[in-house]
Amino acid sequence: MFKIARRVAGIVALTMLSFRAVGSFLSWVERQEDEPQSVWTDEDEFEDA
């Protein structure tokens, strides 16, 4: 009985940890996509100045 409960608790903990890791990774990817756009400069701006 304790063996089954321990395995179920382990599976639940592992599942929660993987969802958290995937969410963290996706938010990191989203932040990486936003940064280059905010720092990107157009070369034509320098020619006009």
C-alpha cells in the first residue's frame, strides 16, 4: 500500500515539475523573441540622419 502511494506521489510530483519546466521554458522563449524587436534599429534611420 505504501509503495503504491509513494509511486503515485512521485508521478504527481514529476508531472507538476515538468509542467512548470515547460511553462518556464516557453516564457523564456517569449522573452527572447521580444528583445531583438525592441533593440533592432533600421539601417535607413542612420542614412536619413
